[in-house]
Amino acid sequence: MARAQAQPNIALVKYWGKRDSALNLPASGSLSITLDSLWTRTCVVFDPTLTRDELLLDGAEHPAALARVSGCLDLLRERAGSTVQARVDTHNNFPTGAGLASSASGFAALVLAGSAALGLTLDQRALSVLARRGSGSAARSIFGGFVGMAAGTRADGEDAFATPLLDAAQWPLCVVVAVTSTRAKAVGSGAGMELSRRTSPFHAAWLAGADADLASARHALQHRDFAELAAASEHSCLKMHAVMLASRPALMYWNGATVECVHAIRALRERDGVPVFFTIDAGPQVKAVCLPTAAPRIAAVLGTVPGVEQVLTSALGAGARLLPDAEVD
Ligand code: PMV
């Protein structure tokens, strides 16, 4: 048995599209920040009396997610030479499946707890490769701070893993999340990406621009250039949503409040000079990335946007870690 915690990460340069669906290999690289105050805590127990894996998510059975979880556990069992089934008990302190990257923190915590429970000692690169099999973005939640994810070129995917770029303390940005709906999304990211790959006329242009966006974001990190990071991130985000919108049928993850939050953030920056930019994933929540001194003002403004249900603020945090027993609720 072992317990682990991982935090979600938010991509600033996004990935949307796979080069191999079976191995979950991204078609382009990405760059993300790992959060601090949102978390998944997961306990994995391998129990010889079980006839199949069991999954409890926030205290309830979750048959829809079990196959993906079992798939990840199979990879761990294969490495350990074990056939023992597992009980997985996992908790999120934030809404699941609503565009808040719960699959990223979820699969990162799962592979760390699962590997430790089987007595495997895997390095972070191996954990990143395994987490990627559960969810592409989970590969990045193994690490804290700013994280780069490589698309890789190998057919076996062994070069598609994340690497740490900067620690949270080296550029302590803050993220203010405007939650505009906690309903689970209608189209999951895996199905959405595949639809975009098959039908969006913008998909090829999206992939062609990824390396330039990554280079710009990495340059911004090196120089702690907030304006350059803001420009690269918003451009990547809006291009991804343009790809989604041009898919057939169209993928529209935004609601009215999402758009109002984007306007509010742009006004804060362009009119009032507040150091902030937005990013949005496959869901209606808006993440405002800012310098820490600006966070209270941004949280107050986003809290007044009609349709915003909740505002969460988080610093950047560390990567996935094993928990001593006492730290699990
Ligand atoms: O981790 P996945 O495979 O569910 O995909 C995540 C996709 C986005 O969040 C929209 C972009 C990203 O790079 O995280």
C-alpha cells in the first residue's frame, strides 16, 4: 500500500492532438505550470483477495474511469511481475472532470502511489512516461514549477516525457481560477483531440506553430519576461480554441462567463497595467496567471463577473510526492 499527492498543472503552451492514440503520444510539445493548493490524494492497495481493480473517486465508485486506471495499473504490474488487483481510493479538493486538470493530478498520483505500493523504484522520467499513458498532461504533474513536455519522435514513446524547467521559487507566479461551471464536460479531451485531428482545417497550422510558441515561452522563462510569456500563452490558448471551434461538429468549451472573464482580464492588463494573462483548457474555467501582488485584485474582479461560481487562488507548487499515512484525509 502507498499514498501519493499530485497537483494539477495548467498548460501555457498547449497540446491538442496525438501522434499515437494507443500510447497516448502528443503530436506537439507543451509547457505548463504546476499548481500548489489544488490536489489529488490517492491511496493504492494491492490486495490478493480482489478479483478485479476497484476505484473510489471522492467516496463513490466511478465505473467510467476504471478502465483507464486499470490500464495504468497493468503497466505497473507488468514491470513488477505481479497480477494482483488493486483498490484505488482517490480524493480531489476541487471539481473533477470540469477543465481543472483533474486527470493530470489524478494519473500522476496514481502512478506514484501504485509504483511504490508494488515496491518499484522508478525515477521521475519513468513515472512521467507512465503517467502520460493515463493522460497526456499527467506526465507534467510529476514535476513542480514550470515544466516542459517533449512530443518525442520514437514509436515506443520512451522519449515523450516531461522535464522540469524552473522551480516554483525561481519565478513565483500565481494562478487565479474563475470557476464558471462545475458540470463535467460533454466531450472529453481525448475524443475532442481526435475529432479536431480528423476534421479541423486549422489542425495542421496549429501543429506547425507549436515549436515557435514553445521557443517564445522558453525565452520568456529564461529572462523572466512576463509580457512575452503572456503573449505566447494567450496566443497558444486562442489558437487551440480556434482549432476546436473549427472541428465538425464544433467543440465549444466556453460559456458566457468564460468570455466575460477574458474581457475582464484583458481590461485589467491593457487599461490598468495589471500583470496578468488568461488561459483556458478543455472546459469553461478561466485561469488568470499573474504576479503574486496582483492576485487579490484579480480574484476580486473575477468574483464579480456574472456566472462565476467560485474563485480559487493558487501559487505554483511542487511535483508529485509520496505521503506518509497521517497526511491522507
Ligand atoms: O491530458 P489530456 O490528454 O486530457 O489533455 C489535456 C489537453 C489540454 O488541457 C486542453 C491542453 C494541455 O496541454 O494540457
